[in-house]
Amino acid sequence: MASIFTRIINGEIPCYKVAENDRFIAFLDVRPLVPGHTLVVPKTEIDYIFDLDDKTLGDMMLFAKKVAVAMKQVIECRRIGVAVLGLEVPHAHIHLVPLRKETDIVFTNTRTVVSEEENRRLAKAIGDKVKL
């Protein structure tokens, strides 16, 4: 069965898309740690990030960097944190989390509720700044 990320990539489930090319997609997390929390996902469904071939992993990080640079321009924060957990969804992905303080990227924190309007605004604003 296809992962939820594959279903998003295939357009079966809506998302707040930030950026996309032929190999990767970035979209806002539906259960964000903080507003703007973004996921970067390869379009090829591979469970574990370190099972990606070297070129795909490197290109994914470069794609994530472009998204992170755009996020930093849009969201007031000190940095964009990067995390790879990969336990909830069996599809490789990178979390990009705007950080004001180190504890913003603690995954046991209560998740933030962000309105649809704010998610649409953030996705568009970040997407407009991404230079692919």
C-alpha cells in the first residue's frame, strides 16, 4: 500500500505545497511543531533515508537547503532546524523546523494548530522565495 506521502505526491490527498520538482516535494506538516514546519520528501517511495542512493540523498539535501533558505526569509526565526526521524511514515523525509529556541524541535512537544488561512499564506510565501 502506498504511503501517505506517496498519496500526497499523487494528488490523492491535499497538502500545502511549498516547492516541487521532478524528484522531490516540500509541503507543510499537518501536525507542525511550529508554524512553517515543512517536510521534504523524495517522490520515490523508499522507507529509510539512508537507503537512498548517494546522488538522491545529496540532491534531496540540496533541495531541502533551497526550501530552508526561503523559509528563513519568510518566517521570523533564528535558524531552520533539520531532523530525520522517519518512524511515523515509511517514506524517507526531512523535517525543516523554524527555530526560535532549541526546544522548538523536540518531537514530544504538543503540536501547534495552524489555521488553513495561515498555512496557505505560509506555503505561498515560502514557495514564492524558493529558487529551484
